Amino acid sequence: MHPIANNSRPSPKIPKKVILISAIVLFAVIGGGLFVTHHYQLWPFLPAPTQPSTTTQQIDYSPPSSDQVTAGASTKETTVDNSISTSTDQNTSSQPINVSFTSVQPGQTVSIRTLIDLVSGNASCVLRMQGPGGKEYTATASTQAYASSSTCQGFNVPMSSLVSGTWTITVTVTDGGRSGSATTEKVL
């Protein structure tokens, strides 16, 4: 009798380093693939489908029709008329105009800024300054209208026109029959 021959070969052993490196490469490829598909919103990260719009608005670039021109002119006239009547109502009112200082900043040029509770670009502002030794300074400016208030267009007084010391600063605003003023003291 023949002895039984062992035809089986020993199984090759795979080193642990190869398995570890293979796992890392596999995870890197899968992770990179997921990143790219998510970043570019590819399958399985497709955006949710949107419902198609049932109304499509188109812009008409053709010249306006005569009806549109008439309607636009009428709207403009109404707006201007309302603006003028509101301004006239404010001007005929007997209430004084509220004026306040927003800043008085000394320096080579003394910067004086105000806030007026009236919307008007036609009012006038008068600056009067009384300082040490009877020294006086006077200037005028028009107003700048904003949406809900106005301001004097600003007074920039060169310090060379003044002397150092305490000054009484008064700004008076006049608009039609209405007027108002604010006074402050500042060491310049």
C-alpha cells in the first residue's frame, strides 16, 4: 500500500501590513467617492426634484403704450401733489421746528452737525457762536432733506476764526413761517 500523499499546499499567509494598507486605501477611495458625489450632488445625493412652475413671467421690453404713459404721468402728478400739500401743511403749522446737535467736534476745523425734525430742502440754518472776550462768529447754510428728517448741510468753522475757550453755539432753522433753534456750550 502506498502511503497517502498530502497534495494540499500550505495556504499563503498575507502579512498584516498589506491588509492594513489595503483597508486604508479602500476607505480612502470610498470616502473620496462619497465626497465627490456629495459635493457635486451626484447619485445618491441628488437634490429633491422641484415642481415645475405653472406660471412663467416674461418681461416686456417694448415701448410703453399710450395708456401706460398716461397712467404713469397721472401717478407721478398725484405723488407730487401729495408731497407739495404735505410740505405746505407743515410750513403753515404754528409748531416750532425741533433742532438738535448731533456733534460739535473741536480741532483745526470745528465741525458742527445738526438734526431737524422737518423734511425740507428749502429751510435755512444760521449758526451764531459767542465766545470769550465778546468774540462772535456767524455762518449760514441750507438744509439737506432725508426721508423723515433734515440736517443743516454742515458748518466747518476754522479754528483760526475763533479763540480758545468756552463758546455758546446756537443753530436757528427757519422754514417759511416756522423756526426753531438749539443751543449748546463747548470748550474749543
